[in-house]
Amino acid sequence: MTDETTRRVASLLVVASGVLWGFYWLPVRRLEEIGLSGAWGTFAITLAATALLSPAALARRRLRHADPWALASVALGGAAFMLYSVGFIYGRVAIIILLFFLTPVWSTLIGRLLGWHTPRLRLVAIAAGLAGLAVMLGADGEWPLPRGAGEWLALASGLMWSVSTTGIRLRPALAPPEAAFVFAAGASAGALAIAPLFGPLPGPGVEIAPALLWSGATGGLWWGVFMAGLMWATTRLEPARTGILLMSEVLVGALSAAWLAAEHLGPLELAGGALVLCAGVLEVWPVRRPTAPLPSEG
């Protein structure tokens, strides 16, 4: 494929992943209902994904030769999505998604720290994103800070994902099977580490058969098939572009939560969310790089 074709295919994969992840809160909350409370449901999902992905990833024995920083970046991305997953248990779907999708702001700030060129439009994007965050979180007339574990987890997950995608972009790419496996393994390890903080180990009241079905299907589809595609696409797109294309999840998630869970946003929350989305759009808006003046003749 040509570079442009590869870019288009990668972009379509990211959008499709965003649409699917817009429904991700459904299996997460379903596992909560059948007895896997707190982070234990996410641990079950990511553990199932790790097990399903391990044959393809380990058979080729490429991981032992992979760049350590690339492995760490992908694993960190898994941990970021793990926090995002747990956030759905403790917060409203649309707010959790919007807090995560401040990633273009964090990606631009990270690029600035790394000395990357930062056009003025990117600075406007940062201002819009932070203003949206303040309006959204201060909609109740209180200080514009995350309230509850879900919102803090979502904010932390977006920041971690920005660091991860920057690292993935800078280091040698892992093949999709290996990347998806490391991603799921990082998420699984992270979920196991924090699960005791949110609740004790599930007892005999867990519905075993439904839990296995939901965790296996969710781990295989969301964390397996589509995450492998997302890992492939992430190495071929700029971190900020990945963030904006994933915003298809915002619309799908907000609409599905309003329809299926009766979760609605107030006017100020909608306004703040719109500013966050505007920040994402500005982040990938075409800009001209400064060009050196032509040498004078004569």
C-alpha cells in the first residue's frame, strides 16, 4: 500500500474502534451486575484477552527481541485503557468518555516538552480543551475538579494514553499480534494491582457462566480483534490524530448511554463537552509550517 492508502486504512480502523468502544460500557456494567464489582470485571476481561491473544503473540517469539521502551509504551497504553474501563463503574458514561478525550491537549503539551513544532492553532486547541474541562466539571457551580473515582480515573487514563501513544510513535513498532497481547497484559496487570483498592475478591455470589461468557466475548472482540487493529493504526498516525479519530466513541457512547441508561448531560456539561471536541478538531486542523525564505538572486 502507498503511504496515503495506509494512512486512510489506519484512520478507518481507528474510527471503527471508536464506534465499538462507544458500547464498551455495556459489558463492563453487566459484569458488575453479575458479581464482578469494581476493577474485578475489567481484570476478567483483560485476562481473557491476554489468554486469547497469547498463542499468536508468543508463537513467533518476537517479543524477546522487541525494543523495551516500545513494550513499556504499549503496556502503559493497556493500563490507561484499564483505568478508563474501571471509570465506567463509578461515573456517567459521557463524562468519563469526554474526560478521556482530553488526550489531544495532553499530546500537544507532551510534544511541546519534547521540542516538537507547536503551531498557534495547537495552542488554541489547548486553551479550548482546558476551558471545556473547567466548564464541564464546574457545571454544578462547584470547583472545576473531577468528582468521584470514575472522573479521576478517566482523567488519569487520558493522560497516560497520551504518554503511551507518544512513546509508541517514537519507538520501533510491534507487530499487531504482539502489540495487542502486550496491551492486554499491561491492562490485566494494572487491573490486578488496583482491584483490591476498589473491593474485595469476588465471592461465591458471582454468576460463573455469564461472567465467563461476557468477559471472554468482551476480551476477544474489544481487547483482541479491534485492539490489534488499533495498535497497528497507532504506529502509522500522529498521536493527536489518533485521539481525534477515536472521538467517534464520544457520540456513540453519549447516545447509547442516553438511550439505554437514561444518562443525560446538562446544558453546561454539553457546552464543556463541545469545547473538548473543538480542541480535538483544532488539534488536527491543517496548518502551514513556517518555510525558510528563498535566497535572493544576484
